[in-house]
Amino acid sequence: MRKIIISFAFAFVSTLIFVSCDKDTDVKVSGQFVGENERLILVEKLSPVGSMVVDSINTDEEGTFSFTIKNIDKDCPSFYNIRTSTSFLPLLVKAGESIKVSSVGNVYNNYVVEGSEGSEKIREFNTLLNKFTISMDSIMRIYDKTSDSSQLQMLGEEYGNLFIQRKRDAIRFISENANSLVSILPLYQPFSDGTFLFEDADDIFYFKIVSDSISKYYPSSPYAKSLRRDVERVMGVWSADSLINSSARQVVDFPEIEMKSSTGRIEKLSSYKGKVILLSFTASNPVEVKIINRELQELYNRKYKTNDNVVVFQVSLDTDKVQWLKSVNDQELKWISVCDFLGADSPSVGVWNVKKVPSSFLISPDGDIVGKNLSTLELESNIDQLLANLQ
């Protein structure tokens, strides 16, 4: 699978991002670092191209300190670090905040922050990362000391499962904080040496979702503009088939599907352009397909059945018309169900490069294919974000 090239000008790995705007005001910061031998701390302002020390403070003998960050725009939060020689404490500051920080021992691993919602969200994400880092380190220590092939295989599976869980939690964090600049944090998070959580071709969807959301809430942010330019660059470099591994085009002219529905009506996929479309490929027989279809049905009935801006267009790869119609009726499917009874020989299989069922593609109102084979949880959060962008 092709990878996302992490070459964004503001690669977010070991540092944060500074956003500067107009209408400056002040943020007060006070705190105490217990167990930190060094008295000098630095205040860094972080930008897309690097960091710059804007202040330096000496703590007293008990490790307490205070300072004021000036020139913070009222409508545009900014990223800073409070740094010692061995560690740092990240902040996302908003104009008018009065922030209190404290730590015992290593600053980054043990800090607490109050009075700043954005900074508290960063702390939440860091706590999540630390949990996985401990688990990863534990697996790798055992892996390096064993030569038993069966144990190595088991450890490899555990490591893979850990990656999956970590990415799911990162996606959930993005979804829950889509209206905040902290939603960029997972996008540039390394998983291990040389790899990132979000680097597969399909992951460009999450970069695009964050870019669209940040641009909506912080339109004057240079970071939002920079992220949007980079997303457009990546989307331009990759042809549409890199997202769906086919010759199908990804932008406006997604491959057409024209088939007769279970109600006898001729349905065209293109006729629903302008809406959020979930294109689903399924079949009647496999039990696992029915289970996944039921999960999708529960989500659709609960949340989107009455929403005119959401369309489920489901193509069945059946060859038996009676069996297909019975399956549609038995499942009480309320979305668009179509079939040409050609099974794997259906032209739709070729143009959409369907290798297995179930397979699904999420299509934005602009006609972009923005997701493939998303879980129910991912699907819900992504549809909600696309609908929010329509408003």
C-alpha cells in the first residue's frame, strides 16, 4: 500500500505548532516543577518552521515560577512549550486564560495543567500515548530476548493489535476534538522508528477532515492555510486510484453505477452527487456480511434514515434474483439496494476494484472518495464531520 509522505512543512513529531494572528492579548501562566534540578526554564513559541525562545525565567528554590505570554489573538489559540534542559510541557493557549501547571519529577511524563481547555486536551492525548508506549516497550523487550518462533509470532500479533487499537483511539480523539487545533496531534504521531500512525494512502482522509474543520473554526490561522495547501498537494500527487487501488477516478467523476433497484427503479450513483454517499458492496449468503450489514443498518436507522443528505447505495453481487429480493426484504433494508445479477462479473466490480465483500467507499458531497472500508465507529464520525461541513 502506498504511504503518506510525511513532508509537511510543519511535521508534528517532537514539537508543536505556533499559530499567530492579530488582536493580541495576554495569557498568564504560573506553576511549580518539583524535583527539577535546573532553575532556568525557557518559553518557546512554536511555528511551522521551528521554534523560538521568547522568554526565560528562573524558578525560586521551591521550583515555582510565573510569566505572561503576550500577543495572543482572541480568535486564534497558539502553541507554546515550557522547556527545561531535559524535558518540556506543551501548551495550547487561548487569549485571556490563566493557566496553572505543575509536575513532580520528569516534567513531560508527570505534569498537570489547569485553566486551559486546549492544554488539558494535549495532556489527555499524551496520557494516551504514554499508555501505549509502555505496552510497546514491554513487548519489544520480550521480543529482543526470545528466539522461540511461536512466541515471536505471538508477540508480533500483539504488536499489530496494539497498533490497531492505538490508531482507533487516535481516530476517536480526532473525532471528539475536530473543532480544536489539538486534532492535528495524532496525524503526525510516530508509532515506531520510521513509521507513523497515519501514513497509508487511505489516511489522507483524516488529514483532509482535520484541515476542513480547522479552516472552518480558525479561518485566519496560517496553520490552517498551510495544512490545506499540503493536503491539496498530496491529493494532487496521488491519482485517485491510489486511494482505492483501482483505475477509478477519485474526484468528481467517480465511476458510474447504473442498475435496477429492488423496487424496480433504475438507480444511478451519480444522481446522488452533492450528498454524503456510502457505496457498499455486499452479498446475500456470507454470514459475516450479514452481521456487518446489520451493524450498518442499526447506525443508518438510528441516525441517518431521515437525513436527506445521507445516501446508502448498496450493490449486491448476487446472481439469484429471488434470493437477493428475499434478503433485502428479510433484512428490511430501507436504503437503495441494486443488483445486476452478474455476481463477480459485474462491471461495477472492475471499475471499483472490489476484491472482497463487504467493501465500502465513503464519497463526500464534492464527489471525493474520502474513505474505504471504515468501521462503524469511523463511519459515523466521518459522516458527521462531512455533514457539519455542509452547514
